[in-house]
Amino acid sequence: MSRGKESSSMTLSAKEKIDLSRYRLEKAREFLNDAKNFLDSGAYDASVNRSYYAMLNSARSILVLRGIDAETHDGVKTMLSKEFIKTGLLPKEFNEVFRNVQGRRIDSDYGDYVEMGKDEALDSFTRAEEFVQKISELVSELVKDLE
């Protein structure tokens, strides 16, 4: 699989794309479960982190169905917007949601004296859950077209 700076086309069979998409979506669901567990236990920074990675993996799961392998987090955001949001397949607000949760994740992971509160963690989890669900529905539709 070749990889470029932002993204590259992947040379995978339809079955390989579907399998990889399903794997990435399963990882997204695992991250969502982790986010919920961290939220419930009061580990709000960790919850925000896992919420973001649930979103990232679900975005990667849908991009692979188009043969796109974005190498960077920003590349994933850019290609998701280009392929699915600007075309109307996903809601416009997903750009903002992705950007906001990513910003929280960066702040909590790398910021000095930055701690996420319960409200921020709950909002991140709720948005990630919605994001993953919508992408899961679209993945199901796209998989039917590839099979």
C-alpha cells in the first residue's frame, strides 16, 4: 500500500477494502467503549482522547472504501471533507465536530495545565458516538455497492 504525505490511492481489491474498513470501524467502536468507561470513571482527558480516536478510525474506515489512505490526522480531515462532507453524504457540521474534538484531544494530551472537565468529555463522547454511528450507516451503504 503506497502512502503519500496527505493521502494516496490504495491498490486493494474490493474485498480487502471492505475487510480493512470493517476492522477500522470495529476499532472505532472499541475506542468509543473506552471513552465511555473513562467518562464514567472521571478520567476526562482519557475519555476525550478515546472519543477523538473513535472518530479518526471511523473516518479512516470510510476513506478506505474509496481507496484513500490519508497519512496524517489533517489528511484524514481534509479527505473526509472532500469526499463525503462537501458532496453531502455526511452532515456539514461534521467538519466542525471533528476539528473541535481533535482540538480538545491535542490540548489535553499536550497542553500544560490543561485538564478536560466532565462537560467537555461528555460533549466529546456524545459527538463521537453520533459521528461513528452516521459513518457506520454510510459504510454499510458503500459496502453494498462494492460487493
